[in-house]
Amino acid sequence: MKVLACNGSYRTNGNTRRVLGLIEDQMRREADRMGEGLDFEVVDLGYLNLQMCRGCRICFDRGEEHCPLKDDLLPLKAKMKEADGILAATPVYVNDVSGITKNWIDRLAHVCHRPEFAGKCAYLVATVGAGPASHALTTLNMALRSWGFYMVGQAGFKTGALMKGSEIQAHYQKQAGKVAGKLLHAIRGRKFTRPSFLSLMTFRIQQRFWQQAGGESVDYRYWKNLGWVEPERTFYISHHANRAKVTMARLAGAAIAPFVS
């Protein structure tokens, strides 16, 4: 089992990194208890060469491999695709994700059109001084959900300006254990094969759009090559969602599609 933690902070010994370290410790303990091998890696986004998105749309129009920014984005994306699960973590800056995290989201905007991470699990983490973490978590949730991830859960950690590692452990060991356990069990139990109503509905909205759009765009070819535009296809991957839920989600998606495309 492979888990990749993406740390959206420059501070490699800051609150976000310390919380990720605590989650990693708990995850290794739980994996050992389950008899499950675990490959856990932390990537500090601030120390990768991820240039600012220019909004040129080349990734949409020609494909991300043609992006004029020749940096670490594609190797990072490859790491994400190799992982079974993602921990997306950010400090809260001005009530939202950090700039590093937002640029990571922006640079992967093409995946909103081509949800390449369907069949993978994600857990979202935000650290905050004293205020709410909800808005930052919502930003992460909307991005990773649109990339195709199965959303296992999300958690906010109030840590003040800089909380010592020993304090983080004392305050949040139990919560970190819950995060670790939920992500591990979601991956092992293949929870992604039971998509939510919202995910099923979103697929139908996108499917309806590409069925009507047709053409030779990179996006359409991606959908067509994977068979996602076929009428009998109900989700990105094979799944075990309740038939009634699937039917209702597709009806809702078809009704909403004309207003969002």
C-alpha cells in the first residue's frame, strides 16, 4: 500500500509537517497491526520546482505534456498516480489554503476535465492558528473531488503559531490515529468502489457534456478512449453503488447538466 502526503507549507518542521508526521506514525502502527506493508512518502510542495500557473490553457487544449513550464509538475503527478491514497495537507492562510497549495491545485486544473485519480482515496488535513479551517478544507475538497478522488474525510488541527511536536502528540494523537485508520481501511476496503451520490451525479453531468460536445479535443478523446461517453457507463470505474442511487444520481445529473455546461 502506497500513501503520498503532499505538504503545502514551506516549513518542513512547522505545524502541518508535524501533524503529518504524527499521522504517519499512527498509520505505520495501524498497518503493522493489520499486517499490511506501507510505503509512506511526504512531498514538500514548497521545495519542488512548481512555477506559477500562467493560465495559458495549453494543458486543456493540447495536453499537459505541452505545458511551457518545464518543472516538477509531471513527476509529482506521476507520484500521485502511483499512490493508492493521498494526504493533502495545508496550513490556513487568510482563511484559505496556502499559496503553494493553491498553485498545486491550479497547475492540475486539467485533471478537473480528465479525472485521472478515480479509484484512489484522499484524506484532507488543514492546520490553523486559532480560527476555522473549514474554508480551506472546502477548497481542497472541491479540487480533489473534481480530480476523481474518493473523499475519505477531512480534519482541521488548531495548533497556534507553532506547536511543539510533543504538544501536537499530546493533543492530537487520538485524532491522528482516526485519520490514519480511516485512510488505511478505505484503501484496503476499496471504498472507492462505492461512490457517493454527489460523485455519481457529477460523473453524469460531465458525461452529458462530453456526449454532446464531441469533437477532437484532448478532453473528449480522453473520455472517449476510456469509454466514459458510452450511455451504459455510470461512473469512471467499476463500482458497487446501489442501483437505485445510481438511477437517481443520473436523473439529477441529467437535469442539472444544461445549467452548468
